Amino acid sequence: MAQPPCKHFDSNSLKAANEHVCEECVKTGDSWVHLRTCQTCGKTHCCDSSPNKHATKHFHASQHSVIISAELGNSELGVTLTSSLCATNFTI
């Protein structure tokens, strides 16, 4: 049975990655490990396992706190708040 998403997320308004690339890494010719798509603006950036950590940089610059994995077959949702992290897996 799928676990419901956390209270910070409306699964009816899911923003999927337009392309499966880190928008910032492409600009600089760098590589990434995994991708995350911002659920506020829809931009896709690399995760904290990647050298540039663009998803976290995007959060600090924008305060957009809800991301979802942009990896095919992965349905992980993460919400970063100022002092806590709410993460869950769910089926869309």
C-alpha cells in the first residue's frame, strides 16, 4: 500500500522534469549523480550526491522547499524546511 505524501505536497499538482538534465550543470559542462525537480517552479537540478549540489543551492536562493526525484522510476518526495526534513516515498 502506498504511503500518502506529507502535508506539504499536493500530488495532483506534480511538476515533472522537462528534461532529465541538471539545468545548471549543462551550462558549465559538469556531470551529476541524481536529479531533483522543484515543485514550486519546475526547475530540475542535481542532488547533494552530485559535486555541485544545485538543488540545495536553488533552495537557499529561492526558498522553494518541495522537491521530487526526477529519476525515472523513483517516486521520492523531499521537503526541506528551515529546521527539518520531511521525506516520503509514494506512488503516483
